[in-house]
Amino acid sequence: MTATTTPFSTLIRAATQEQHARAEASPFMADLLGGRLGVAAYARYTEQLYFVYAALEAGAAKLAGDPVAGPFLRPELTRLPALERDLDHLSGPGWRRTARPLPATAAYAARVTEVASDWPAGYVAHHYTRYLGDLSGGQVVRGIAERTWGLEHKGDGVRFYVFEELGSPAAFKREYREALDAFAADEAERERVVEECRTAFTLNTAVFADLGGLFPHHAQAG
């Protein structure tokens, strides 16, 4: 298959494998998934997600009627209320007074805001990398969080990863990839979107690096 005939969703997935693997292999995420960090690290990670999703979902509100981004937006995906509930549980109801985006998080959120304002297709790149990741690898994070820190199954602390209103996650992911495959753009624009997907993974990896500075590789679970 040529780049022209390869389904766009397949092209994106293949083109971002390296960046995806680099994000998963970051020391912070490896330690988190390996149960070598305490719940404070998980709470701080969840806090950083809050700032990223605030930007994503503000962008979704602006782009609801957009012909490019609109087909990918579903209210059932909204994560901010779940993140707020998780943070209430993990950090206490006063978390908003102390929550701050790390430098890499601020840069990530700023990029999402930028493309939501002037490049809907670029916004889709960030929407895709985040929400489909939540429905895939995010479920691994949920299971580990439940086992490692004794959080209730699909309850407070992991609600961010629970998409009960979405129906079948497998069906949704299939429909999402079909929408990507139907994306009407020339090859140059598609390559721009692929590059923005790579950028999204790179920005996410930078957040892990900042978190790793706060929770070093040798930290013990507790």
C-alpha cells in the first residue's frame, strides 16, 4: 500500500510508534506502572492531566460545530468532572488551591489551546492521542492504580479512566478510526496532522520527565 491508499488511522498509528514507545518507557511511567511510586505520584500525575483536559475540553466546546473536528467530538468523552472527583479523593477537596501545571504541562496545554483556536485538524491530532490512549493503555493504568493503592474498582481515584456513558469502547474506537480514515484532506495536510500527533506524544513525554524530577527513579512505594 502507498501512503495514499493506506487508511489514515493506520498511517498515524505506524508513524507514531516510536514516540508512543518512548512515552511508555519514560522512567516516571515505568515506575508508576511498576508499583514503585506512592499514591502521591499518581495524584500529581492526575493533577497534571486536569490541566491538559481543561484545554482539550475548552477546545471541544469551541469546535463542536466545526466540519473537521466536529465528527470526533462526543460529550460522553468529557473527563473534567471525573478528574475533579478523582482529585477530591486523592488530594482532598482543597486541591484547587495548590494545583499548578508543571512547565511541560503548561506547554502541552498551550499547544492544545493554540491548535483549537486556529487549526482544527491539529486539534484532532491531540484529541486522538489522548482519548484513544485513555481507552487503551489508560485501562492498564486504572487496573494498576486499583491494585497498588487500594482504590475502589472503577471508583473515586480512577474515574478518569471509566467511560460508562460511551457504550462499547471497542465500537467507539472503531468508529473513531473510521472517521479518521474519512478525513478529507490532501497528503500534505495529512502529513501535518501526523506530525502533530508526534508532537502530542513528545509533549506528553515531557510531562513525564517533569514528574520524574519530582518523583525520582529510586523512589519507593509508600
